[in-house]
Amino acid sequence: MLNIVRSIPLDKKERIFVWNNEEYELNFAYDNILRFFQVLDDKTIEKYRKVVMEFEFLVGSGLDVPIDKMVETIKYAIDLLSESPYQSLNSNPVKMFDYEQDSEAIYASFIQQYGIDLIEEKGKLDYFKFRALFTNLSSNTPFQQIVHIRSEDPSKHTENQEYVRQLSIQKQTFAVRKTPEEIEAEKQAQIGKALENI
């Protein structure tokens, strides 16, 4: 978590992996961590390979580290990445965005609001700084406008059928793509619901 109060040496100490008396700084560049999350969520990668890939994203390759130490490092990084200054009130949030699908809108939003070119910042911009800026994008940015469309409830606008029609079109246009696993899970849930009603 980004903390403007703590001292820099303390922050840096949190980001060190020690192996054979050597210190390696964990790579928390925003683009690296977004790829780390992609691998973490990918159900098609074999578990051992996934652990090695995740560890290499964080520390680099070429170290002869036991798998249990890799797992420990990955869990530690996930704990750091999961820290948030705000309590989540929603235990099962609906997915409102996808970093890959929404890349252009996120890129344009960072340019618009902060004058930051995320392509030029690859490998440089710290993930925690990126996250602080990302979560505080204003409502007039392209990304937040897309999220607003996705989260807007048409039933609140029944008096304006034209608005509801336009919103439905926009919701289809800007919907977050579903993975094959998500599609299958939805089908199974619908089948289960249908069987309950019999």
C-alpha cells in the first residue's frame, strides 16, 4: 500500500527478497504487477509453472530457489498488493473493468487527468502509485465513463424509455468480456436455478 507518512527506508525494506545473503528488490512496476495478476488468474497454467512465473515476475529469473520459498514470497507479495486503506463493503463485487480490455480507456484517462503516458512509464511507475492514481480517476475520464455505463441500473430510469434503450446498447457495447470459465459457471447457475423451479 502507498503510504506518504512512513519513511522511505521502511517502505524499501518491505520490498526486499533475501536469498543466500543477497538482497533482491521485488519488482512492483505497475505493468509487471498487472501481468503477475494475469498469470495468477489464469486457470490454464499448470500450478508449478505458475509459481515459477509469478516468482520470476517479482524477483527475476536465474535464482535456484526452492518452491516453498517461491510460494512464501508470492504470498507475501499478494498480501502487500491486497492492502487497501479502505474497507470493502462488497464481499462479491461484480467485475466492472478489465485492465487488458480497457487498456485504451485507462491510457487515455491517465493522459487526460494526470498527463502521464502509461506506455512510457512501463517498468518505471510503481504499482502502488499507479493504483492510487487509477482508483482516483475522475468521473469525466473515458475509463470512469465506461465503468458508469457498466454499473448504471436501467430500472432506475423507467420513466425515460429512450434513455433505457440507449443505455442497453451502451451496456452491450462496453460489457466486460467473460472468460469461458465464467460463461460456463453462469450456464451451470442458470441450470441449477431452473431445476429448483421444477
